[in-house]
Amino acid sequence: MTIAPDTLDAFDHAAALQACARGDRQALESIYRHESRYLLGVALRIVRQRQQAEDVLHDAFMAIWTRAASFDAALGSGRGWIYSVTRNLALNSVRNGAREVSVDEETAEALDAQLSLQNHQATDAFELRASMGKLNECLSRLEPARRNCILYAYVDGCSHGEIAERTQTPLGTVKAWIKRSMGSLRGCMA
């Protein structure tokens, strides 16, 4: 069933938001019935993953419920405010996801195993320092540009795109350097 444009105009978003601010759950349900599929579309266009878009939609309705009192009709339409809330949450979700650095499963397992081994072996500060010394030694064997890529990714938490910007290096090169450098580090730490 599609909602005709005149039906959308007949729904009073501002009044529904004011009712939400007063704690009227029926008003939130009404907003959900009228707008959820369109808001899901907005979120999906931004985050590009269905599950993530559904999470954004859920968070958007939670925000609409909890922040409805901050809506001011003098500053804009109720419908615009609802869409802004959803859009901003979707953009935040994309930004937060960009901070994740993806590695292949083998590399992740090797890093987990190495970290677990270090945690079990380093029972005192001296042993921990010696273990870190080995990592520093292995890092020092890498070319400076490749070492910087590893440090930006795993210490600073930068995405591959952010590393490419920082180093003024093509994205594909950054990805290749990180992959090869992680292999070198695994071999050196073994």
C-alpha cells in the first residue's frame, strides 16, 4: 500500500512530536506507521546495509521519543526534524564504521594469538617490557612508510582511507603495505 502525497500532508508531524514530548506512545506509533518505511530508505541510502539501516531506524525512533521536546516548530517542520534525526544518526553510523580497520581472518587470528600469548607470558613488568621490545624491534625492520601505516591503523585506529590521506599514498598501496607488513610482523614475532 502506498501513501498518496496528500495523505502525508494531512498527517500533522508537529502535533505528533508535541504529543510524544508529553509521553503519548500512540503518537510515536503513529509517526512510525506514517514514516518508518521512508526513514528506512533514507538510512539505507546512507549506510548501504540493511541491518545497519534497521539499527539506525531503531535509534532514530528512540531519539525521536526522547528528544521530541526539543522540536521547535518555529525552526522548521516536524517531518523535516524527524528526517534530520534519522539522517544524522545514519551519517554518524557511517563515520563510526569508517574508524574500523578490516583485516583478513588469518591476520586477526594471528594478532589475537600473539596478544593472548603476551598476556599469559608477561606476568610482570619486566617480561611485558621485553615482549614490547620484540615488537619494537620488528617494527623497526619495516620501511618507515609501511611502519607508519601499521601504526596509524592499529595505534591511532585510522581507516585505510584516512591513512591514504595522511600519507598522501594511493588507497590500494596502503592496503597492500598493511597486509604485507602484518605478514612480516607475524614472521618476526614468531
